Amino acid sequence: MSDQQNNNSTNANQQASAVEITENNLQQQTPAASDDQQQDSVVRFLFEQHGVRGEIVHMHQPITTLLANLSTYPQPIKSLMLELASAAVLIAATLKTDGTVTVQIQGGRGPNALNFAFINIDKNLNFYGNASWDQEKAAKFQGKEDEANKLSFADLVGNGGILVISAFPENGVRYQGIVALDQDNLSRCLEEYFKDSEQLPTTLQLYHDIDQAQSGGLMLQIIPNIEHNIESLAHLSTLSATLTAEELFSLSLHESLRRLYWNDQIVVYQPEPVDFKCVCSKERILNAIRGLPLDELEELAQEENGIDMTCHSCGKVYHVDMDEIKIIYAAARDEMEKNGTPDGSATVANATGAYQDK
């Protein structure tokens, strides 16, 4: 993945439209996007003299959509999902893969640990995601909002929780990296991932405001095989640490960068839009039904009015009528008879492929 990142950075330097931002040429930035255009976007930038690159992101409308589908969760889970979304955008912008990237938390052991939380993002920086928390765990906090709001990052990821970053390129080899969720927050865990798995020292800051439906982040990363950039990363990271959530959410991304690094020569690329866009469809819903055990399909086939199925990522409701279910059930029954399966647990996964959302 490191070589791919390096090559992508080189290509970006040659192809992308960029402006240099310094204290002296600030007035020359008129071709840049407006503040409104920069709100739901990510901006890549480069310190050529330091051998360090970075990304900065600010989102509002995509976060509004994401939060609408997390309304039943306590604030700490919403906060984690907002940070996960920003992290996924920054990672995808760094990789510039031609496929999709999934950033997933797999909860470990613990009385309040999540089952999972994920963000899936494509090459156009369209993302969707969801989280899963056991009903019995959620029930403990019914009517106890103050207690639920005290849940920490460690509580939610549990003991032995892991972070999985998977890349699914349209062409090429799939990649998966795993890191333990044993740091204080998601930012530190991701820094450990890049240091240990990618050998790319990285600093990452994540910000969010649930009430205002805003999320963002700032990432700096060394460019491989350049001397003294570890020292440069430390210097630039000290400056980055002065960025506040209020500044990130109220200023344009270009202005935030200018204020942070006013004394360093920085090449800033044009904003790339980010949006929430689910990939659910009627066919995916039907594939999910095809993966059910035969006895459950038989029960569903008796529903005269069909069934309604809701996408957990975007909330869209799909209606599946009785005739469609009967066709699926008949295919599953024929498959069972063909294979001589003795019980009622057969599915049609072998015939059609079980539903799996990457």
C-alpha cells in the first residue's frame, strides 16, 4: 500500500490543479473554490520542501444524513461514527484507489462493546456506514442518557477490539490491514496503524460536533524515501495541533491551512467533494433474502402482503411482494433437493451467492 500511496502522490503532483499558499501570495487564490464548495470536501496539500503531504476535510450535509440513521444510539456511538467517517475520507483521499475502501471497528469483549461500526467509501469519495450494538446493551441505558453519554472509546471497542482497513481495487490485489484498538482514541489507533503496518509515520486529528452535524479531520504523513522528513513531520504536527474544531468548521479549508502553516511553503490542491451515498438496491435486498435458511424462507412465502425491509445504513424501505419471495423459496427448495440436504437449514448461497456487502 505504501508504494501505491507514493505513486499516487507523484501522479497527483503532475496532474492536479494546485495553488501555493504563502503569506505573500494569499491574494492570488481567486481560482480556488468558495467557502461553501469547500464545506463538504477534502483538500490535499503538499510540503515539497519537507517531504510531507496531508489532507484536511470538513463535512456537514453528509454528516446530517449519517446522523439521521443513528438516532437511536447514544452520543458516544454517534461521535465514534462521525470520527470514523472523517478518518475514512482522509484514508481514501490518501490512497486514491480506483475501487472502495472500508474502515471497520470490530468490537471486542466487554459489557458495552459494539458489535461493529464501519464506513465504506468509494473512489468518488461517496460513503455510507452503520454501527451495530446489542439490544440488551442498549436496553440498559433506556432513560439513562447521562450514563450512556459517559461511555468511553475503550468501553465501545471493548477488550481485544480491532480496526480493519480493507481496500478493494477494481483492478489489482485486495488489501487488508489490522491494528489493535488499544489506544485512547481512534486518532491514536490510526497513527499506530500507519506506523506499524505501513511504515509511514503519520499524525491525525479528528473533530466533530453532533449538535451542528459537523465532522472533519487533518492528517499529515511523510513521503517515503526523503531525508529528514521525520523531523519535518514533528514540526508541522506541532502547528497542526493548534487547529480547533471551531476554526475548522467556520473557516474555508484553504484559510485553515494558511493560518496553520503561514510560514511554510505549501502546495494546496483543489477541493474534492465528499458525499453520503448508500449503495443499497432492491437486488441487494433480494440477495439478502436468498441467503436465509429454507425454513425462514418458507415462513416468509406465506406473507400475503409481502414484507418491508429497511436499509440500516440509509433508512430506505424496500417492499418485497409474496410472488418474489415464493420464487426465491422455490429456488432454495430445488437446491436442497438437488444436493440432498437432510435438514431445513439449507440456503441458496451455493446457487446464487450469499449476500455480502463490502
